[in-house]
Amino acid sequence: MTATEMTLGKALGAGLRQAMSDDDRVVLLGEDIGKLGGVFRITDGLLDEFGAKRVIDTPLAESGIVGMAVGLAFRGYRPVVEIQFDGFVYPAFDQIVAQVAKLHYRTQGRVRMPITIRIPWAGGIGAAEHHSESPEAYFVHTAGLRVIAVSNPEDAYRSLRQAIASDDPVIFFEPKRLYHHKGQVDLDAPLADAAPMGLARVVRPGTDATLITYGAMVTTALQAAEAAEDEGISLEVVDLRSLSPVDYGTVAASVRKTGRLVVAHEASREAGVAAEVIASITERCFEYLESAPLRVTGHDVPYPPAKLEKYHLPDLDRLLDAVDRVLDRPHSLTGADA
């Protein structure tokens, strides 16, 4: 294996380039993705390499962009849509949940929707309103969609190629605060050898409690695990990777080993992914649980201004407090859930 160090953003661009080279049916659609290379420069250079018929600068109309992707999919193309910011996906919500997610079922399998919808996602960059949303629960709740959230450059490169190659529609969340984080990426490994994008991954083994998360929160969880180790606590950190479907086999195996569970995400607490994971794991692992599972999430408020977002995003202290709770250790925060 020959690995190359690159940022998560560059890994995504490399994934798009490879997918377009492998299959001339892959076309990109989005606002400012051509000459500008996208707001985050993910598509930088692709217009020059593949031309304006395959890298299409669209009007500022998300419903129209996704509607165009539906038409292209009907004609056999494999469109990749970039939604410029997470909060801009809502104008396309009807197209995604009523058309993209339903057409394969509605046509009794005669029509497939191999559409990948890339969404720069979540907070931590001090952005304005509508630029730091975490809308994943809406799409997880929608039957017919795969929902993926990546956390590192290697996974970004591999999972994006898998999403584009999939015949299912994929909502592909990219944690924008990790775009500049670097990691090793094997650009030459065959896609067939990669772990399926639906599998969770144990990123740090442990024995005392399981900490489950996804996206940028994986970095925070690993920091929490390192801090807990200083106090003699062994945390197992699991990166879900796929939010729909969830790999409950990997998650349940971890919880059966540790007996304790904390689930964390940036999105609001009410009816979030954490609630579903906890309910499903309680059904599967009730007799193994030594304490009630806990959630550590964003608050049930609109995303706050940049100066306040540090109070909204789950941090190391909130994660460690939840770990103390499930281990029945003294803790400092108050409330049923951290």
C-alpha cells in the first residue's frame, strides 16, 4: 500500500476525480462548483479536466438542482449534487423525500436513482445562520435513502466513490470543520477491497464503556478517550459512518463487551440519531447494560451565533461527564442527559 497524506477536502476532490474517470456517466451539479471550484474548493480543477458538460454550474435553486439530477438519473446518468451549505438543503427537501427516495419503490424497481447529494455539514467554523445545520435526522427518517457521514480523509475518499457507484440515492454528509484535517489516503487500493460504506468502525478499542458518534465528533470522542485513559478508564470509540442503515451488529458487539453506552452528536437532542441508536441497542442488548445509556448532543435551539457555538457543540467535558454517569462516578453537570 502506498498512502498519500492529504486533507479531507482534497480526498473528496480526489474521490470525485476518480469516479468521473471510471465512469463517464458521472456528472457534477452545484452552485459555483465549476470556475470557482466550490465554496470549499472541493471540485477545484474538475471543470478544466472534464468540461462544462460534466461539471455544471447551476442557478441558485436547490430544488431545481435536485430536480435536474432526478431527470439525469432517469436517463442513465449518475449525478453528484453539491449543496453549498447544510442549511441550504431545505428548499430541495420535497424533491429528496418525495422523488429521489421514492422513485425506485414507486416504479416497482424499474427506475433507479443513483444520485449522491453531498452536503458540507455541521458547525465549528464560526459561520452565519443556515451555515452550520445538522439535518441528518430528517433524512435518516426517510425510507429509501442511504445516509453517510465521514470523519477522516481515507473514509471520505473511499466512501464517496462507493456512494457514487451505488444504485441507491445517498445523502453524503461532509464535516466542514474537518475539511483541512490531514490523514493518509491510499489512492490506488481497489474499491472492491474497501469495507462497505454501511459498516461502522471501532476506531479505538476499550472495555469500560462504548462511545458512539460520527462526523467531526469522532475527533472529540477520541480526545475524550485519551483524557479518560489518564484516569484509568478504557473507552471504546465507534464511528457509525453510516446513519442509515446503521450497523447494529458492530454497535451491539461493543455494548455487549462494555455494558455501558454513550451516544454523541452535534444535532439537537429531540428525536435525533442518538435516540434511535439508544432505543435500538436497548432492544438488542438490554440484559448486557449495566446502566442507562446517555446522549450528549446539541441543544434544542436554533443554531446559535458564532460567539455562542462553543456552548452548543458537545465538547470533551460533556462527553466525559456522561461517561462518569454511566460508570456511576462523581460528575459535575446536571440534567437527565448531559
